[in-house]
Amino acid sequence: MNKKGRFTVFLSLLALLVSGVAYAGNLNQTNPPSDSGTAMYTLENIYNRLLDGTEGTKRGVHFAGPSSGPTAGTGHTLDDIYNLIRALVPKTGQTTQYVAGDDGDLQKGFPLSGSRFTDNNDGTVTDNLTGLTWLKDADCMGNGNWGTGADKTFDVISRLNGVEDFSCDDYTAGTHTDWRLPTVRELQSLIDYGVTTSVKLPSGHPFIDVKEDYYWSSTTYAVTTTNAWNVGLDNGYVNTADKAMGTRYVWPVR
């Protein structure tokens, strides 16, 4: 290869290298360690949250390096944290003690920090304890028999999912296709056993048109499979009803 050819190859390689540097983008960190906004929860925060519900606290000031080398400490490994993950039973909401050792006395269960519900201002409400999202209007679907077919539970929910034109007042959450009938345990999770109001939902809940009546769950009664479980929001009772004959309210969840 003559000098001119070698020089051309050299320029081509140089152009590739230069362009490679250009494609790397800006390598400067936009949020340096001194920015308190970069703070995250520690593994120990996560461990204690899973263990007993202790609320973690993020670093509120800029990052500072350790003043000394590592010590024995009380830190936990990722294996420790993973083994602690479990389904946590929430508190019932009952705080009045009637006898020593009862629910109101011991108040066992997983505590909720912060607000229980978030009104999404789109016709839906998110339960911050379970992560479930419910329709804000608990009577939007009305009542009917359990099953498929005209105006039955799964029919009206399929219409909400966009199979047919169906909408609820103030529902502007867009077109979701995963609305469903809640399980019996999901319905039970809404009950507050400490309130004395006509509807046994937590005080200050944002739901509207909640009926003092029973609501269907998607859970079949295993002993008599023609029946399904339902939950009374006026008393917290869990009962069963004939799928074809029983009339219960429908409250979708996603």
C-alpha cells in the first residue's frame, strides 16, 4: 500500500474513533453524591421494614464517606432479606380492648404507615396496603347474579374492560382490560373491624355509593360449588350465596 493509501486508512480510523467518543454522550453525573435527592433506602431499612414494619429513613443530607474502616456491624445479606419476604397479615383496625389479650389489646398485624387510600382523581382508588386499585364508585356495576351471561357479574366487568361500551361516572382512567371480580380475601382486606359506622370500611375512605349489603367475590364455595363467597360491607360477615339465585353487588378491582 502506498503512502497515500495508508494515510487514507489512518484518517478513516481516526474518524471512527472520534465519532465513537461523540456517541458516548455526556459522562458528567447530573446528580452528584452531594445531592440529597440521590439518597436511597439501605438494605437494613428494607430488612427491618419486612421484619416488623419499621419505617425506613432516607439520607437527608449529602453523601459523606465513612470515617473509619469496616466493622462487624449488624448488616444483613440479600439472602437474609429474601428469606424474610412473606405474606403479611394487616391489622384489623380494632383498637378497643374488651378483655386482656384480645385483638384491641394486642393489635397484632402489619401496620400501615401513611394514608391507607389514594384517590387517583380518575374514578379509581388505590389501596396503599395491598396495592390493589378499586373503582371509586362501589355501586357503578349495580347488583346481579354470579357468572356469565346478560348483566351477570363477569358480563358487566367485561363491558368495563372495553368489550362493550360501558362507563362509570367520573371514570377517566383510560381503557384498562384487567378489571376483575375480587377474591374473597381481597374483599375482606377492605373491612375495618374497629369502626362503628354503617359501612365497615376504614374511616376517611374516599369511596362513594358503598352499599350496606353483600358484594360478590370470584371465589367459589368448595363444599357446594353452585355457591360463591360474598362479603357484607355493612357487618364484615363472610357468607356464601347461590350463584344463580343470589343477588349481590359487584365491585371490580385490578
